[in-house]
Amino acid sequence: MNWVVSIYIAILFFVLTPGVLLSLPPKGSKMVVAATHAVVFALIFHFTHKLVWQASMRMMAPAMPPVTKEGAQNMMAQMAQKPAQGKR
């Protein structure tokens, strides 16, 4: 897990804490309200965590050019030309 996803979970948890943004159901007991908010948190997290993860990976990943067949062949040729280190 990365920091972006961890921060997302913390913010989502805070926002969905009963009484911060809303309180569902309005006249429910303490346990019913807590259980309802737990289900809402689980559903929102279930449907959004992959989106947040992918967005965070795009932000953190260095821009790399796509690997082409020719590029891979050149890299393999360069590796074959280098003498094996450690063998004498």
C-alpha cells in the first residue's frame, strides 16, 4: 500500500464518521448509525480504491518510453557484448 491510498482511507474514514458529514439514519441508535456508516464506508472504498491506487501509481511512476522490439534487441545485444564480470 502506498501513502496516497493510506491518506485517502484516513480522509474517507473521517468524512464518513457519524456526525461529521451526515448521520444515517437520523433517528437511529448509536449502534445502528455506526453500522450504517461502516457499510457506507465499505461500499465507497470497494468501488473507489482501484481508481485511487491507479491514479497514485501514475503520479509516482517515472515516465518511461514504451519498449519496442528493436529496443529490446539492442539491449540484448549490448548485454551479450559485455564480458561476464567475476569470471577470469
